[in-house]
Amino acid sequence: YKNQIESAATKALEREVILIGDPSLSIFPSISAKIDGAQVANPDGFTDALMIEAGQLKANVKLWPLFSQKVEISEISLSDATVRLEKLIDGRSNWEFPAPEETDTSDQPDDAKGGFQTGIARAGLTNAAVYFADRQTGQQFALTDFNTTARLTALDKPFTSEGDGRINGQVFKYDISLETIDSLTNNAPSALTIELGTDYGDITYDGFLSLGDIPQLDGSFTVASTTIGQVLAVIGDVDLPIKANELKSIAAKGTIKGPIDTALLNVSEAKLKATGLDFEYAGEITLGAQPILDGAITLNASDAQRLFKAGQPMIGPLSILGNVDLIAKVKGPSATPTLTGITLKQRAPNLTTDYTGSIDLGGQQVLNGDLAISSQNLRPLLAALDVELPEGDTLQNVAIKGDVSGELL
């Protein structure tokens, strides 16, 4: 049947399919089939001649359950598979296949339409690789050394899978448990547990997933990384004003609920550590094009100007601040929030500041609070801010204390 299989597959996919070696089949005590390998060609115009190169494929199907219209696959395994996914500049992609022909079953009796119940005791994939390239955007990624196993005894039974591999050279491992495929495909909430571990950190999720036009989550999460700076360095295209290698660690936990693009995160704890900076946040975050905050922050900064890349405008002001402690409630868009209940203490050799009150970082940046600021060495302080002063010994000391309100800009 080798030639017939190749011919049928080539016709269905509209591209050449070649089976490697001679397929083998045995019937008793189970139905076992093996193919030494297979190749699926790319359409004309794509970089590589082959889209798929697959190694040995083996499958074992229990014989007796077939008589009860149950397909129980005791094991199916595929080794040394390589898949190359590519999208061309003209928009064509090599994973687009012709739609299968629909079969008219209207004249068949009802008992002929039921089909078989299917289950897989174990499915395994060994040493697989997937390469993706989008020629329009220049985006590329490579999944290599991928090994995975999965179990699905029936569509209304739990699905589990675990595996490991490398993404763009970075090691990862995962463990997934899903309540049922049936509930998921019927857009009903399905219990989902995910554990993802990498060299750069770990992520867990325990809750529910609902599919639809936009998937929805309802559960708890944790995120932890002691090498967050290296993560940003690997991503490479993140345009940040800070030096990625100065970021040390991040840890967060809480709950998430709603559509994944606009979900509500209730963060019980989030901590970021970097060179000269400790930052904590607790409260709500509503995701979106611009996340909305409603929580509290605690910040301690010392020598924080070391965080920023050369040429950033905030380096000059930060260099005179020394040690800064800030506690405040924060509410509003993440880029322009309002801070209330502020307790700010700043200490440096040439400047001391205490402030309690509020500040609105949107618009004209309105202040309203109590301020005490003093300097016993004002001239070096102003020089650090690029303020030109006349020569002399004047303007050495300053002290201001009182209520402050109004617009900064």
C-alpha cells in the first residue's frame, strides 16, 4: 500500500509526500504499524525543498475494543521530526493546506454516523524541531530538542502532557493537566494546571480556561525569575531606557480573571530588585493597551542612576538624590497614574527632602501636600542640574518648609 498512501497523501495536500522505507503492519495481539520516515514537500517559492521531515512513526492499537467501536491506542510515537514553517513577503505561508472535501451523510442511518470513541494511553515525540520564519516582519524562532509525552484516554477524560526542549537555544520544561478536551471545545470552563520552568524563571497557573473568540482565564498564578535581566537581553528588541543587566529578579503571585487581553489581575505581591532599586506593588492591574493600576507601591532607591543607559535625561536629577524611600497608593493608567498618601524621604550629601501628600502624573502634574527641602551646599547641587551660576560664594544654603500645591508644568 506504500504507493497508494503516497499518492493519496500527495493529492490531498497538493504537494509531494514520500514514505521512507517499507511500512510494516501486524494484527495480533494488537494492531501495530511502523513507518521508517516521511517527507512532505514545500510549495514552489519557499526557502527549503521540504516542509516536514519525519523519522520513525510507530502506533499500537488494541484489537478487542475495536469490536465495541472504541479505538484505544496503547502507544503512538514519532522520532526525529523537523517542521519548517515559513511566511513569505507576499503573505503566502506553507502551512496552508486545501480544505478536506465534505462527505454527504444525509442518506446514512443514524447508527452509521456515530463513529468511534478514541483514546490514547501514551503519545510520544522525541527529538523534534520546529523552525518558524516570517519574512514580512523578520520574526524567527526555533523549537529544538523537543521531547514530549501526552495521555488522553477519551475526550471526556483528563488530558496530561509533559516535556522539555529549547526555544532559541534556551532550555525549558513544562507540565500540563487539562480537565477534558470536551469541555474546552464546547466553550465551557475547563480546569487547567500549567507549570513552565526555564533557565530564566518559572511560571505556574492553576484555575480554569474557557475558549471562545477570546480565551478567558479564572485562576491563580505565580511568576519568579532571578535572571530577569538576561531574559530582556535574549529578547533583544525591547527598547528600554535602563540597562537590562542591572535588573536582578522579579517575583509575583495573585489571581487573574477575564479575557486574556483585558483580564483583571489581583496581585497579592510583586517584587522587583535591580541595582540600587527595590520595588514592591500590591493591588489590581487591569490589562489593556495601557494597563490600569489600583494598588500600593513601596520603593527604595539608592544610586539608581546606574540603572539607566548613557544619555537618558533622568540620569542628572537621579545623581543628586542619593537614597529615596517612597510609600504611596497608586491609581489610574500605568503611564500617568495619580499617587496619594505619599510618604517620601530623600537623603543625599547636598540635598534633603521630605514630602507627604499627593501628585497627579497626568496632564500638568498637580502637587498637593507638605514639603520640607534643604541643602547646605547648594552650588554643587545646581551645577549637577546644569544650572549656570555667577561666580562667587553666594547661594550656599537653602531651606524651605510649608504647604505646596499647584502645577509642576
